[in-house]
Amino acid sequence: RREIPQVILSEHSDVVENIRKSDENQVVVLLSPHVFLTMVWLYKQKLKGNSGQNIGDSSESFRMTILEKPLEKRATLVVIGLDAYTSPEEQCSPVKMQQNADSGREDDSESWVSMELGLTCADVNEVQVALQLQTYTTVRFLEDWHKFAGYIATLTKAIAQAPFKKHTENVTFSFCPDGTWSSGVKVDKDGKGLLKLWKKQLQQLNRITRPVAVAIADAYPTPKLLLQAYRDCLTEWEKQNLLAEIKVNAGGKRVDRRIGPDISRRLYIYMTSENSDRVLDKSG
């Protein structure tokens, strides 16, 4: 179970912290070589229609249910020391077979994994495919406990980082769009760069040019200051026209230019509205 901290910015710009608990959907099942080979053999008998062995009555039935019905969690079966368990004359190595599959090399599918049980590499591959397709369960063959510890460490790290990676993939920020600004604005720990980031965010609104964004940012250097100014206004009209009279430097030209009521109203709606579908133009 994971405890996920959530930070929410309230309408008054207050930071509200909350803890949400979430169960992970990953589980690792450790199997001994004997149990795994027995599972492969039972599955092979079932495919042959051999009713002499009732899988449900087997001592390993709880593991065989992985092949019978989907699990609520995604499972990874880990088998340690299968190469050492099989006899030397049995040429097929599941560990090397797995390594060859990762590198694209072919294996001799007719090589024996267990002569005693009559199992070949092809039988092991067949069970792996069935597990993957039917229950989204994967099988990992590891040489020893040292490799197992490394695998657990890697898996734990991947699970821990999964929510953050998913969040960064699904959430995009209006001030960091694809294109020339895709790398975002660098912000140092001391806050250097925040003003530039604020100006970039303002420019994402239609008809807000760089000079307009600079004028707004000069008057209100942070979004929090602008929100506070809105709260200090007594009427809705004052809020909508708060920025209307701010002068804009038109590239050194002697032009008496101001932000105007339209941009002022649209920015007010953008900064305060809780309706994500609201249109910012006058018809909205």
C-alpha cells in the first residue's frame, strides 16, 4: 500500500495537504524449481485432455489458479535456480533461454528441461505465453538469490516511480507547450526564473503579446499577488477591469496604449473561474 501526498491550492491560494492511500497492482510470486516444473507438467496434461490428474485437487492448485482465472493484481512468477535443479545432461537452460530471447537469439525448442517429466523448452515457452496472454502474468528465471535481490530492488524502484511518470506523461502545463518552449523555463531553488515563467504563462492566452505580459507581470510579479488584488476588489466590475488601465510599452513608440477591458476581463476569468469549459470571449 502506497501513501500518496497530495497538495491542493484552495481558492484563497492556501496550500492544503492530504494523504491518499492506494494499493499497488503488482505482486511477485516466488516458485521453487520443483513447483514450477510441476505446474508446467500439469498444464501440459490438461492440454492433452488427460483427466487422470485433477488440477483442482493438486497440492499446487492455488498456483494453478493463475492459469484458470485472471488475478486482481498483475503477477510476476520468479523461479530461482532452475538450471541447477535440472541434471547436467538436460541441455535446455531456462535462464539462458530468457537471455537469448531478450537479445533476439533463437533457442533449440526441442532441448530437454526435464527428461523425468518429459518437458522441453517448447513446453516452458508455451506456459509462459499462456500466462502472459490469459492473465498478464510474466515469468522470470533467475540464477541465485543475489540476482533475486537485485530484481526486487529494480522492481520496487519502478513501482515507486510509476505514479510520477504517469503524471508527467498525462499532465501538460499551458506554459510549457510542445515546440520552442518544450523544455520549459529554468527556475532555481532561490526562485530565480519564476517571473519569466509567469510571463510565459500569460502569453499562452489569445491576444496577450509579450509587451502585454511584461506590463501585467511588472504590476503583479506573481499569480498570488494578482489573485489577492482580485479579492481586494469590492465589485465584479472592479475585478474585470482591474488591469484595463495598465500601460503597455509598445516597443519604444510614443503610443498611449493600455491593456484594455477585454483582455482584463478574459484574464480575470482565466485566473478565477473553476469551470474548465468556460469560454473566455464575450459570448462566454
